[in-house]
Amino acid sequence: MNREEVASLASSAGFGGNQRNTLAVKLERFAALVAAAERERCAKVCDERYLDYMEPEIREISAAIRALP
């Protein structure tokens, strides 16, 4: 989610002016943290599957997930 999308959602929720800008920055950071946590959770699932199956492709998938912005 980019800054403009966060600002639009904040505006739709009734926040305006400086309050919206401050909230947008916080929501943008929060959304990035949530996305990073979810990516790490998915990568850990791959790591666990690698231990079960020892397929090198699974390691590649977990590395690719962690490399996402």
C-alpha cells in the first residue's frame, strides 16, 4: 500500500488536514510492518517444510519471500 492509498483511506474514514497526514504516515509504517511480518511468517513455513522434505527449491522460495520489499 502506498502513501496515497493510505491517505485516501484515512480521508474516507473521516480524518482530515494535518491529522490525516500524521495518521497516513503512521498507517503506512504499520502496513509495512504487517506486510514484513506476514512475509517472514510465510518464509518460516517454507523453512519448516525444507526440514521435512530437504528440497532445495523450498530454500529458494523462502529466500525469495524474504527478499521482497
